[in-house]
Amino acid sequence: MQGVFEYFPLLFVAFGIVVIGVSVKGLIGFQRFAQRALRVPGVVSDVRTTFAGRG
């Protein structure tokens, strides 16, 4: 049982590495999208908001 708690901090390190990896992948995807996206002129004519839950 002692061995389990010895490696327990590595679980947090592994989780942190996964979170950082997913974040970097998302940033790269956003940058690729921003490079391909086109800006177009427009006017916001209506805004609708919806609330879910007890708000």
C-alpha cells in the first residue's frame, strides 16, 4: 500500500501534462481557424438571450 501513495503525486503531474496538451492543441486549432477565416461587414439586428435553470 505504501507504493501507491509514493506515486500519487505523479498522477497530478500526468493530469497537468494532459491539460496542457489539450490547451496547446486548442490554441493551435484556433490559430489555424483565424488564418483561414474571413471578415465580412455586418450589423447586429437582434440579440436573444435564454436562461437555463433557476438563474
